Amino acid sequence: QVELVESGGGLVQPGASLTLSCAASGRSLFSDAVGWFRQAPGKERECVAGIRWGDNSLYYAESVKGRFTISRDNAKNAVYLQMNSLQPEDTAVYYCAASRIGIPGFPVLSSQYPYWGQGTQVTVSS
């Protein structure tokens, strides 16, 4: 069992940056894939970035490539999402999720993740 807690959301203007944090407790994320998902009102939850602890493989959705960067801190058992050049379409609740699913490639479906944080709101508006 792992517990995930996100932080760092807020209200920012277009073009601004934010860094989201996902702190894990209960067990190490050493064997996990950790994904950052977001869900905007009326839209499905989508995986925007992910990192697999074991081989450090990374995933980015096309919509965030070049603007978002995912990273991890082994000592803190935490994952971060640096978001630059934020746009109104990035407005959503952002969640981190953890999974030990063993599949080729990076898991990007919300159904592949059994552990979720409570989410943090990111609003991009002028």
C-alpha cells in the first residue's frame, strides 16, 4: 500500500510556471511507474507525464512535450512535474498515481493505476 499526496497547484497567468510535487509514503516507489494525470471538467482523465523507477524511462503526452518535465527524488520518495509555458488548456485537476503493472511500454491508462493522490487544482487564466 502506498499513499500519495500532491501539492503545488494554484492559479497562474498564461506563460507562467508551476512545479507539482507528489510525495509517497507507506513504501518505496522503487518498483513503480508513476504517472501524472490531469482531468479537466467534462473531459476524460489523461496521462500527461510518467516515469518508471526501475529503468528511468519517461513518458510525455504530445500536448506537453517540451513544456513539462517529470523528475524524481529517490531520497524523498517523491516525483515532481515542472510545468512551463502554461496555457489555459492546461487547467485541470492534476493527480499522481503509482502502479507496479508489468507491461511493455509506459502505462498511460488510469485503469492501470491502483494508487492515486487526492489531486491538486491548476488554473491558468489571465
